[in-house]
Amino acid sequence: MSLRQWWRDLAMGVRFAFAGGREGWVRALLTAVGVGLGVALLLLTTALPSALAVRHDREDARTDITFSDKVIPKAADTLLVAATGTTFRDLSVRGRELEPEGPKAPLPPGVGAFPAAGEMVVSPALKKLLESGDGRLLRDRLPERIVGTIGESGLIGSHELAYYRGAEGLAAQGVNGGRIERIDRFGNPNPTTERTDPVMLLLILVVFVVLLMPVAVFITAAVRFGGERRDRRLAALRLVGSDGRSTRRIAAGEALAGAVLGLVLGTGFFLIGREVAGSVEVFGMSVFPSYLNPSPALALLVGLAVPAAAVMVTLFALRGVVIEPLGVVRTAKPARRRLWWRLLLPLAGLAMLYPMVGQGRDEGDFNQYLVTGGVILLLVGVTALLPWIVEAVVARLGAGGLSWQLAVRRLQLSSGTAARMVNGIAVAVAGAIALQMLFAGVEGDYTKNTGYDVSRAQMQVSVPDGKTLAATARQLSATKGVEKVYAFDEGYVADGPGDEARWSRVTVADCASLREIAALPSCREGDSFVLQGGGDDGEEGALTAEPGRTLYFETATSDGSENTKPVAWTLPKDVKQARSLVDPTGYKRGGLLITPSALSSTVAPGVRGQIYLRLDDSLPDAREYVRNTAARINPLEEPMEWVSFERSDRYDSIRTGLFVGAACVLALIGASLLVSQLEQLRERKKLLSALVAFGTRRRTLSLSVLWQTAIPITLGLLLASVVGLTLGAVLLRMTDTTVRVDWSSVLSMTGVAAAVVIVVTVLSLPPLLRLMRPDGLRTE
């Protein structure tokens, strides 16, 4: 067969799609919409690496606080930068104070001119928040006049909250390389590439495969829309002299036309989605539309793969169909599907993953080709097994109500069509269950217990230099939403002034606060205590066991530099014994407890105030009132909010990406199912009209349509659960993690999938009711 003949047959199929009357272009449009939705999601996925890279580059380009020990001398091109970021209702606000030291001081990216003291430039999202009623409490913290906005080049996302405000006298507060820095340019001076954890790489790889597989399944299902009507048109072609092979190539050309039109629609959907993406924030992440630029190579791959897949899928679908001049031999009972080769796909997938079982993170990276191939084969196994399972089950279904019998008979005649409708959702659920098991299994490796007792305190505030513990504690205790304040001055003492000295902890507080961290025999102002049962008892106990001995505090020098000098202090002779208790930070302290009057003023600079706050949880904005008070006390010190557990930022980012991708895939699932359902109803228009004309109740027909969806969906979800649990168990064994089934995740994923199907079914009822009219039998 010549290439020219192939081209002629394909071209004829394209003409039939667009010039074959209403049936032809309606089918082409339905195919294009289904393919277009998949293409749009594929393009968005191929654009994600670009978006993440741009966000990283923008973050690097504006880096200013580098925690460097090197101090740059003041010059005409230097700038003082202070980190003043804050948090507002779980939203992170990036903040900087700027003080140019010369006319050539570098401007931050996205900023046209330095704001003066009392002025600030803000991101568009922060400006909108500050001008709204919801931002009233944040406005109290950022009262400066807004004189401009930060441009896109200075932000990592369209919804990022950020500001730069003018400052004066930063140098007097000390250039310390962590809170205030002097820089001569913005940007990360030492970009580093850290080795990624093998388990993290496995998570990323599996996330991408699991999210893209349902898209590929939906695209292959979309190119087969309108199969029954198409086959009748193909029979007419055989009647006028076309042979079987040419007829199949013409059918492939028709599918090719829908796929190419789907590429056009998909590009349009992608451009619309890209603009929409710039106006939304999902799980705390946002991007600018310009970030979402697909890689040209990946976009070209999508553009070539989708039409090629349309042709191949159509030829594959027609391989067992006998197209004759007087009809299509598909209405007869089809040959039973074979099971053996369908089982080979998941078994081959397991065989590819098996060599990596037990590897964990200690034996290098996982083989990405084996991982990708194994997961794909397991998920493709779902699409291969589901038609066999649906056929085998519906063949054994029988007695029931009229609606049940109508649904079962329809499924027995076209079980393949029913399976194709739910293949995508089954693949999505199987992949999601496996990923949820993997995430739940390895979460402990990326989550640590902070030890904080959040029932006793929820926030911590450091007392700034130049402020007293008592005055700061009074301000915070008077703050709305604060129920109790535990205030401590904390420091360390040594048994000598040299580098070889041994150290012990010192805590200074009133008796009420000291009772929160130790069991005291009695306490009144002027008392001192040696703690037993906390810290390193051997070292600290030996250091403080001799009343009257001389100890040394480290205090800062008067010039504000980082140098320190030891100041002698005598341990009181009447020091008492106390038993250490677990303090609000989850730690048993050792060393000394001292009431304020027992500490001489000469060593007072050797301790630093820490205040722990218990809040009124019934007041939603209690934390915001505390942050406002803390900002008035010291704008360069952000209060710390306590949490019971902390998770790795990278782990959280991957999990966020999974949720964002899953949301997009679920939207695609719903839209594609709806299109597929409408296409099925359109093909059965005359049949439904005939049943209504013979007196069948509409309620009966509506229930039959519901059963036709519910039966294959139930079977698909059961199969997805089995495959998902198997894949999840294998992935956990690969990471050398104990296999545990997260049943709540399994049930939630199957529940979400079932909810999507119910919504699609409800949305398809109005078109169904319109089709169930006797006048649908009219023809021209």
C-alpha cells in the first residue's frame, strides 16, 4: 500500500468530518472538545517546570539577606536591608526595610525608586488586601503611606504579599548578617545545587506519571466518540465500493480531523487557563501567566503525539469489526475478551519495580525508567482489565426492575463503550490511592515533633535589646487575646573566662513563671535555685553545686560589635534545690533559676528575654493582635508561632503540587465524562424516543441511564482500589517503609470519584429529558 493511498484515504476522512453534514461535524466537535481538554492539561503540565524555574530564578534575583559573616564596608553603592517580614492569618508577608547609603545603591527588582522613611512600595496583592476591610489589622502593623507597587520582575507570584519600606538609622542597630545586612547588589552570591533525596525524586516522578496517565486515557477515549454512527457511515462507503482497509483509514482520517481540531481548541483552552492561573491562588501558590510557557520540545511532542494517537487508536478499535456493505457486524454478540494478555501488563509493571524493592534512600537514586515504565504498565493494566471485568460481570446480571433490565441489556451489548467512559477515572483513583499511601508512609521522615506544648503557650516573643523583660511582658499581657504571659530572661554562665570553660544555663523570672518550669520548695523575690533532673545533670550540676563560687556571664561590648566580655558573678550562698519540670518548649531545663532581684545589674546584659504567650483561642485574630504589639515593640523581630509538628518545605511543595494537579485532573474527568455522556445520549436519541412512544415512563429511562453509569463506575472503583493498594504497597517497599494502608485516603478518593460521577449524571438529566420525546423519531 502506497503512502499516497494512505494520504488520500485520510484526507477523505477529514472531508467527511467537516463536510459530511450535521452528524459529521457534531461528532468532530465532540471529539475536539474531549481532546482539547486533555491537550490543555498536557500543555499546562509541560509548562510547570518552566513556571517553577522562573519562580526560583526570581527568588534568587532578589536575594538580599544571605546570613554572611562578611561585612561590606559602607560606600556610594551600598544599601542597608533589614528583614521585617510577618504573617497575617496564615499568609506569609515578605517585608524589607531599605536604607540607601549612597546615590548608586542597588534597587530591588521590580522597584523604580527607593521609598522614603514613612513610605513603602507593595505588591498589587498586598495593596488590595491593605485597602480592604479584611486587612484592617495588618494595616495597623504597616501604617506607612503606599507610594508605588512592586513590578512582576520582583515577585514570584501574582498573589504574593510583599513590601519594601524606607528606613533610617539601621546601621546603629548593628549589621549582623542575619537581620540587617549591607549589600552592593541583589542576587544570591553563592547559588548551590543540593542533592535531592532519592525518595523525594521518587515522589516527584510518580506524581507526574499518575497525573498524566488519566489525561492520556481521556484523549484516547475522546477520539472514539460517536463510534456507532460512524460505523453506519462506513457501511455506506463499503456499499459504494470501498474495501475494508480503505474504510478503516477513512475512519482514522475522521478521527484525525477531530484530534487536530482538538489541538486548536486545546491551545485556546490552555491560553484561557494560563490567564485564569494568573488570577487564582491554589494551596498558597500563585504564578504570573508569563511563567506558564511550555517547553517547545514538549509542546511539539504533544502536537505530534495526539494526532498520531488518534489514528492508531481508531485503527486498533476497528481491528475486530467487520464492516460490510449492508451493515456493521458489531451488533451481533462479540467474541469474549481474553484475560491472559490483560494480566501481563500489571505483572510486567510489578516485574519492573521489583528490583528496587528495599532500596530506600541509602542505595542511590531509583532508576527513573524502571519507575516510570512500571507505574505506567500498572495503570494501563487498569484500562485493559476493566473492559473484561465489566463484560464478565454484566453477562451474569439478570432479574430486576424494568430500568435495571434496560441498563443491563445495554451494557451487555456495549460493555466496551461503558468501560471506556470510566477508564480515566479508574486510572486517576488507582494512582491517587497509591500516592496517598506513599505520602502517608514516608511523611514521618519529613515531619518532626517540635516538642512545644501548645496547650500551655502558642506564641513566643523575644525581648529586643534596649527593652526590659518586665516592660515588654506588661505590653503583651495587655494585648487583646492574651490570657497568660510567661516571661523569662535566659542566658548562660561559665566556670571560667577561657575557651575551655564549662557552661550552664541560667533562667531569670518571677516566682509565678519559675513554677511553670520547676517544682520549688518555696519561692519569694531574691531566691535562687539549682535545678536537679534537667539538662545535662552531670555537667550543670557540678558547675552550680558550690554556693559562693564565681561564675561568668558573656555580655556584649559597649560598641555594639559581636565581641563579648566575661563579667564575674557570685553564686548566692543560700541557693536552694529545685526539681526540673517540662517547660512549655518541651524541655527540662538544667542550671540555675534566679529571681530578678538576685541578679546584679552588671550581668543583666548577659541574659536575653523570652516571653511565652497563652492565647484565647475563641478570639480568631488573637495572633494578629500579638503580632501588632510585637511590631510596635520591635519591627525587626517576628513573633514565633508554635506548632506541634514541622514538615519539610520541599515535601510540602510536592504535596501541594499533587493537590493542584489532582484538582485539574478531577476537573478534566468531570468535563470529559459529561461530554462522553452527552455523546452517548445523542447516539441513542431515536431509541429513547421509540421507548417513550411505546409508553415507557421517563422515570424508568432516567433510572436506566443512572444504572448504566453506576455499574461500570462501581466495578472501576473496585478495580482501582485493588491496583492502587498494590502499587502503593510496592512503592512503600521500594522506599524501605513499613506497608500501612491509609483507609481514610482510600475511602476519600473513591468518594470524590463517585461524587464527580453523580454530578455528571445530574447535569446530563436535562438533555436526557429533552431527548425523551416521541417527536425524536421524526426524520427528513
